[in-house]
Amino acid sequence: MPQTTIASEPSGADSALVIPHAEGVSDEEFRAAMSRLAAGVVLVTAHDPDDGPHGQDAGMTATAFLSVSLDPPLVLVSLRNGSRMDDLLDEQPLWAVSVLAESQRQIAGRFAMKGRISDRLLFEDIVYARGEVSGAPLVGGALATLECRTEQRVLAGDHTLVIGRVLGVGLPSPEGVPLTYFRGRYRRLG
């Protein structure tokens, strides 16, 4: 089985050994390879009606989002197992996606933070409308919005692939420039 080693600083200390998966690819190698795939950035949102007296909105930034089918219209988002959004979408079948514009990188960063503040505070100063079908926040100024209903959940390693039927589409800012993610940073096309 191939092994990957990462040399430490030239201080005479032993090199750190990275143990690859059984197939021979380490986490670091896989991350490095996948970081070279540019991806669009979306905000996945849902409303949890059971959280508090009026419910609570939840959101997460995602780059693993794609179209699956035209007939019927299906999309897929990949969620880390056990994340707030994974747990919520396991219970709440209605959710939404806002395709973020390049000018909305602050929103993407806010909802991607580790150890972030509560979702209620994250939404506090963001302009959004509530989806008519999903009840989820739809970010103002997004290139497109989609309201979805979960059709299928597929366990895939440490993530769950959530396939949703698109029930409604909006084009608030169809002429904007998309926010992209490449090599671990938000980027501008061109």
C-alpha cells in the first residue's frame, strides 16, 4: 500500500507520517486534489418550526450542490453527518437554496464559520424573504433561489446526500456574477 510522508521543518526531528486510507489516498491528498475543483457557493436554509415559540431559521454554506434531473427537477446537496443542517433536514422535508453572488462572500463566510454564533444572530442583518413553499429564508440579491422538498437521503461516508425536488424557483439577481470557491478561498470568476 502506498504511503505518504510529509517532511517536518529541517530541525532534525523525524518526519511526520501520514497514514493513507486502505486505498492509498490520504485525507490531505484528497483535500488537495478536490480543492482544485472550482465550485459555486450556495446558502442552504430551512425553518425549524419546533425550535422555540416561533421556530428558528438555520443556514449553512455549501459548495457540494448540483443539479440531478430536469424531469422531475431534482437537486442534491451534501451535508456532513450529524451537522445541524443534516439533523434538521432529517426531520424537516422543506428547505431552500440561495445561489450566492460574488458580492455576498461575507454571507458565505458567516455561515461557514466553525464555532459560529447562533443561527438567529447570523440571519439578524441579512436581507431575506421567507419562501412561500418552504418557509425558509431566501437571501435577497442571490442569483437564484430554489425551494425544495426532500425526496431521498443517501448515506455516503461521513456525509449524507440529500436529493430534493425543486418546488419553486426565483431569480432575484439573474445578471450578477457567481461566488466561487477554489483552493480553499472564495474567488471571482475571470
